Amino acid sequence: MRIEVLPGLPEALSNTTDRFGSTQVSVVSRLIEWFTEQSDVIQAGVLGLHPEDVKNELPKMIFDRIRAQRSRLKKPSTPSISESKDHDRSTT
């Protein structure tokens, strides 16, 4: 795999890896893994693919989407009525 690295980035990446004691390969691998796990909106934002008129609203849109996803994950599952009745019977 070949990647495009803009001027100045090799030094910045080297400074980062030195600070954290990791290799450039591991950092780039983790970034690629993170990127591929993101939604299309976030991927397009990282790639700069959104039209100019949306760019100012994009951070809020991404934040709102992440917050909504997290709130869905944090909601405790509510037992169904039949599960509640089964539980009541087993405790009596």
C-alpha cells in the first residue's frame, strides 16, 4: 500500500510516535482502522468532500450524530412484559 504524505507530515508523525513510544506503522494502521469504522458522514468530512455551504454546519452535525449513537447504546434494555411476568413468578 502506498500513501500520500504531505510535506512536513513525516516529521510530525515521527514526533508523535517518539512521544508515545509506538511505531509509524502501528499509528497509521490504527488511524486506517478508525477511519474505516466511521460513518459515511465522518469519512466524507475527513476527506473534505462536503460542499462549502455545509462545512460550517458539519461539526455540529457530526457531534449530534455521535451523541445520538451513544445515547442509543447507553439505554438499558427494558424487559418485555412476558419476561417481567416470568421473573415475577420465579421470585415468588
